[in-house]
Amino acid sequence: MSNIGRILNIAFKVITALGFTCVTVISLASGYILFAPDEFPKPFRLTYFPTNQNPGAVTSTPAVTPTPTEVVYQPGGGIMVNMATKIINLADTTTSRKYIRLTMVLEFAPDNPAYPSMTAEEQKTYLTNFETKIAKLMPVMDDVVITLLSTKTFEDLYTASGKEALRKELISDITKRVTDYTLISVYFTEFVVQ
């Protein structure tokens, strides 16, 4: 009888050790998948679905997992569209009027999923048509930029964090008005506040 008791005691210790090992391995793997940077190799990637979209929040990639034929464009991989230089009075209430001189480049994702696999000639034709369609929307985008900047003060814009906040607001506001195209990013090529 004492042999059975020792065997059960050993079996209990083995099962407890195996259980503890399994829990430890699963916890470590979960922590790695959740918290390791996305550049690290992972067995799968997590996709987050926002429950309530913050109107000020800007995302450059969709919240759904891309299908094999869908291309997710990252900043620098889209179609660049130059905007004309703008000189806009700022909303400063001081005695001296302040203004901003701003030139921007908007980066859009191609609206044709076949764009990456097109030949060079097909891409050239596509880009010409795309730029023509975007040019028709340029007054709307100009209005967004002018309206937003005319509400800003010198203090809002002169710091690096102010410029980044402006970039996010521009992306958000332009995306709300130009709904048929995906705006990836906004680049400032000239930014002078005086």
C-alpha cells in the first residue's frame, strides 16, 4: 500500500510540474506575441478592431487583415500629389499679424488593387488618370487646409509637436471630405511661420 502512495505522490508531482511548465510556456508565448515589436518574427499577427473610432484618431492602415490580393500601403509607398504653396493668416490676436507659408505633398494609396502588378506603361497611364481625378478634388482639399490653418495660432504650430498635431488633423479632416481615396500621409515640404 505504501508503494501505491509513493507512486501517486510522484505522479501528482509530475503532473503538477507539467502543468506549471505548460502555463509558463503559454504565458511567455502570449507575452511575446502581444508585446514584441511587429518587426520580430511571430507565428501570427494580431489585428485590432476599434469599438468606437475616436474622431481625432488617425490610422494609416485599415483595421482589418488584408486579403492575399489586397495591398496595404505604408507611408512612402503611395502616390505623391503636390499641393500649391499657401500663405494663410493665423488666428493670432496680438497686434502683429502672423501668417504661415506652407507647401505640402499628399500621399494617396492607389484605388486600383492591381496597381503593383501593372507594367511600367500601365502604371504611367494609371498615374495620369489618378492625378486627373485628384486634381478635381484639389479645391476641396485646399479648403480643408485653409480653414484648419486659419484657426491656428503661432504657438500651436512653431514646435515639432505642433507640426505633428497639425499633420494628424489634416489627415483626419481631408479623409472626412475626400472619402473615395485613402490618404496615407501628409508631408510638409515648406513650413514657415512668421
